[in-house]
Amino acid sequence: MRDHALMPTPAPTEEIFYKGSVEAGAGEIIPITNKALRTSFSGVYDLHLSGNYVIAPHIFAGLELEDAQLGNAFVNAVYNTQMTLYDVGVKIGYYTYMQNDFLFCYSLSAGPSLIIYSNAVIPAPRGGFREQSFFARPDMLAGYRVNDELRVGIDISILLLGYHFNPATTGISEDINYDPSKDINGLTTCVGLGFGIYWAFDESKK
């Protein structure tokens, strides 16, 4: 006889709608531009979490929080400066059908960003090394069905900051090889790659 206790719960045959959802991701952040940033830092971590409300079938809106950090790019670097990003923004997205084994969730977040440098080479000014900017982050989550409410999978995003990184700001420019005339041009962009979850709750009887 088959042991039904060991079998996964089958997917529902009809679409299920939920009023709310939580989406989260954790992984590595990889600096792309500008070139001075890519030369100075490598990624440490990227964490993001959002609470969402379904405003129409397959369309949701919510609030997202993100915490990411970059550190020195070289093992034997003479500096140990960290660049930490704190982002808070509104989010809008689209998710595919919940009764399928795979769920794809596409979203865009945008809002203010706070950039804080720690362990700077030169003495910090009053209040520390802080920059204020804005961010935009398109994201895609490809999740496999665990049960009706939960999906677990791969999360890929692109983080865009309206901020021109300059290594001279915190005193590390003398320790890296870059061209000040062109390598600080371009906004700050990074790629995030890691694992993500999508948890839906409050089933709707639509």
C-alpha cells in the first residue's frame, strides 16, 4: 500500500486568491557600476523583505525594506571600509498562477536610500560618512510550490542607486587603481542573487 503521509499535497485544480503576501530574499550583492565601485568593493550580503496587498487578481502593491553591504574587494587591502545600504520603498508587482508548481513573481520597488560608510580611512565628519539618494530595484522570484501558500526558489534583482560612488570620499582612493576622470562616472548599480520565498495568506473567496 502507498504511504500517503509521505506524498506532497497535490496542487489545487482551480486558482486560489489571497489578499496578502510576504516576499523575502537573501543572498549576495555584486557591484557592477561605476567602475570605481567595482574596483573598490565586493558584495557581502543583500537582504530584502516586503509586505504586500493584492489589489487585483495577480497584481499586488506593498512596502519593501532592504539592507545590503559591500566590503573591501581585496583580501590584503590596507583598508577595511564597509558600504551599507538601507532602502525603504513602495513596491508593485505581478505574480503568476498559484495552482501551478512554479510561481514567477515580478516586481519593482523604489524609494529613498541611505548609504553609510564605516571603518573609513580618514576621520569621519560629524554624523559620519552618510549619503542620501534614491533607489529602484526590479526583482524576479522563481519559486517552487511547497504548499498552497508557500513558494521557495531563486531571487534575482538589479539595484540602481541615484548616487555616483567616489572612493576619495572615505580616503581609499590611494589604495586602488582607477582613473578619477572617468571611472567615477555612472550611477551605482548592483546585481543581487540568492534565495527567496513567497508566502501568501488570508485566502479570498473570489
